Amino acid sequence: MTPLITAFERSPDGGRGLARDMRVRWALEEVGQSYDVRLLSFGEMKEAAHRALHPFGQIPTYEDGDLALFESGAIVFHIAERHRALLPDDANARARAIAWMFAALDTVEPPIFERAIAAIIEREEPWFEHRQNVLAGNIRKRLDDLSNHLGDSDWLDGAFSAGDLLMVHVLLRLKGSDMLDEYPNLSAYVVRGEARPAFKRAFEAQLAAFAGKPSTGE
Ligand code: GTB
């Protein structure tokens, strides 16, 4: 069966690939699995039919046969387990790659996402600039350590893995910001991720969806 994922009918990011269906599309492209996409409006996400798939009424979801999944990390993990291309065979290397998946979502993404949301909802507050700087400091702490770990390597732990896929996608939100530019090796790491043919196909597919064109992963 062809897996079916959900994505924004019209992503608020204007097709920059920041919404979390992008990481699922990318994982599917990396393993060579075609997929279908159901595009949803914000209203449709909150309807019972979608909530039956996603308890929080969000995208992305993933359906394949009698399996329905939510949470982009769990979906990417499932794809990686099913197809083997995104996780190493060696048990210890595999465990470390999974650790990097969690690090991307649980350690690096939260401060980046918090600042991005604050930039929108706190814009009119008199303390806006101060808090943005505080939140930028939190991000830099993570980037310092990530940059030190990555050093001159291409990927976080040997070959490209699902850990890199999620980390690059998380860092993508900082693209073009001074913060990422302060870390040349992290900037190059993101560029390396974006240069992967699978990333490009996934990016084009989500952009086509934003532009209102038919969007599948075929
Ligand atoms: N932890 C979940 C996961 O990883 O799957 C989080 C899912 C989530 O946050 N989904 C968002 C959503 O459905 C879209 S991706 N939001 C609608 C809602 O909650 O009602 C987050 C996102 C949204 C917008 C942008 N953007 O415009 O740049 C980027 C990322």
C-alpha cells in the first residue's frame, strides 16, 4: 500500500518547508517510498475525522494499511525501521542514531521553536527585545555544543541517519539568521542536508502543495 500523510493545505511558512510534514516527506524520499498527501485546512485538522488519527488535531499524520501514526519523530522512526536506509545495522550505532533523533526533537528544537513563537505572539510587548535575546542565548547554548560535537564531520555520527534528517530540519528554521551564520560548520551541515536529492524532492513537493499544485511523493 502507498502510505498517506497529511500536510497543511496552505502552510503559514509560505512553502519554506518548515512545517513538520517536510521531515516525513524527506524520510520517505530517502528510503524511496512513494506516498500520497491529504492536504488539510486548519478547520479540517480539528474535525473528528482527523482527530481520530491525531489526538491533538495537527499535521503530520501517517497512514499505511491498518497503521495510523502521529508525531513526526515517531513517523520518521517508523519509516527508518521499515526501510533500513536511515538507521545503521550495528546495534550500538543504531542506538546512537536514535539518541540523535531525540536530541533534535527534545533538546535542540524546543528553544528554537519557543523563540519563533515568541517572535510572533510577544511582538507588541515592551520587553519583546529583551526576551528575544534571552531566548537567543538559550539557542546558542545548544548550537555551541552541537557545533563542538559535529566539528569537521559531515554528519553527527558516521553515515547520514534519521538523526541528521531531524536535526537538519530543526536547524532549517534558523537558516538565514545571524545565529546559524555564527557556526560555519552547522551552516554547512544544513547546506549538506538540503543538497541531498531526497531533500530536494521533498521540498519541491511541499512547495507544490503550497502553490496549490497536486502534491504526491511520486
Ligand atoms: N510534536 C508534533 C510533531 O512533531 O508532529 C507537533 C506537530 C505540530 O506542531 N504540527 C503543526 C500543526 O499542525 C504544524 S508543524 N499546527 C496546527 C495546529 O496546531 O492547529 C509546526 C509548524 C507550524 C507552522 C510553521 N510555519 O509556518 O513556519 C512551521 C512549523
